[in-house]
Amino acid sequence: MSRGVVDQALRRVDALVTEIDQAVPPGAAANSDFRSDMAGLLTVLICACYENCVKEIISLHTARRHADFSGYASRRYAKINSKIDIQDLLQLSAFFGDSIKRNFKNDLDNRRDRIERFAKVNIKESYTQILRWRHDFAHTGNRNTTIEEVLKLHVAGKRVIYSFAEAFGN
């Protein structure tokens, strides 16, 4: 799964934000609770897209190796279900070999350093915060973010998925 394919999988996020902004424009005080709920739902969608990307990356990688291996991996990772924090991704990548894990870790660290130096944003922290917001909203209904904050962190956080894809040669 190339960066372009990851971006295509994440286009649902942009489409939803456009629809939310049309239906419930930002800035109106009467819309603030509803927009907060929409921000929570947006984090759920983003994380679901990240999960699907991880599954697809693994599926494409294993399909290039052997049909039986692909079937095994598809069954094993069919229900990743929010187990996609950075430690989980490191463990997943290690399952497929030390070189993939090393490539993921190195690419992620290099990308984080570059982006932090130029944009003053830590992609690992951004990614982790999106997962936290998703958990908080999905499990307790916490309204602890805005659509704008979610999108800002998503722009940075999706770089973790890019690094994961590139480590698998996708």
C-alpha cells in the first residue's frame, strides 16, 4: 500500500469533514455540542481508517509472499480492533521480520525528527492523541476535542501509517 493508496483510504475523513461543516457550520455557539460529538465520531472514523490501512498493508505484503501465508495473516489480523498504537505496530512489524521492524522504527524516527524540526509537531504524539480521543469518545462519550484539533493531529499522525506502509515495501 503506497502513500497514495493510504491517502485514498483516508479520503473518507476529508469527505466527512466537508459534510459536517456544511450541515453544522463552525463558529455558531448553538452547534458546539453537536460539533464536539462530530469530532468524537471523526476520531472513530480516522482510527477505523488507520486500522483498515494496517490490515491492507499486511494483506498486500503477505499476498506477495504466498497465498497460504496471505490467508493466515488475513485471518489472524482480521480483528485488529484499535490495537494499532505505535507499540502494537512495532510488534506487528517484528512478526514479519527484524528488517521490517527496523525499517519501520528508523523511518518513523527520521520522519518524526524532520517534521518536528520544520513544523514543530511530533507525529508520534499526534497519532497517539488521536487514539486516546477515540478511546475516550467511544467508551465514555467524552467531548474533549474539536474537529479542527482532530484534523491538525491527523495531518501529522497519518505519517505513522506512511512509515508502516513503507517498511513493508508498499
